[in-house]
Amino acid sequence: MSENSLLNVSEDSSLGKVEIAPEVIEVIAGIATTEVAGVSYTRGNFASGVVERFGKKSHGKGIKVELTENGVLIDVYVVIDFGTTIPDVAQKIQTNIRQALKNMTALDIDEINVHVVGVHMDYKEDPADLED
């Protein structure tokens, strides 16, 4: 990765420069991921878990953005709901992220890798079981 951690997106420099920080891409990709049906949540790290305990929502958790010579690489770490089809959910995540970033930043993304790190089992107790 280069020394400059900002992504230059402006072609015409007559009015000035437009640069996007990787953190902005993480937030956009995180919101686009949580909008997909079948995604339970994204997996963050210890620091994002502590931040959320204090009430601040971390939209970029579970998303890793890398700026390389070939383009922008995005890794998404998700936990999906039990009963959903993993390839379908992963493809919807990739499509939703790609569309959101194209609409908001006009960036073409080189790769979006979806890592399913868990399955969320939603146990609902049956009231009839509690009467015994």
C-alpha cells in the first residue's frame, strides 16, 4: 500500500481535488451489507465492540478496505441467519456494495470478498414447552 492513504477520485483538477478516505468506503459498504436480507450482523474486532458498548454505532465494522495498485479490494466478514442460502446472500452483498459505492463515489471496485464467519441461530421458545 502506498504512503498516501486517501483515494484520489477527481479527474478534472481545475476546481480542486476530491479524495475519499478508506474509512468512508468501509462505512458505505457496512451499511450496504446490513441492508441485505439474510445478514444477521457483521463481525467486528475488539475495539469496535467496546465502542458499541458505549452507545456509538460502528457502521464500518466487519469491513476491510485495501487500496492497491490494481484497485480497491474489500473484505466483508458476516454472520448470516440460519436457513438462508449462503451463495445467494453473498452475491446480494457483493451487488449491493458495488451499487452503493458506484452511486455514492463513482468508484469501480476490483474485488469484494465475502467471508461467512458464522451462522446466527435464532432460538424461539415455544410457550407449550414452558408449561411442563
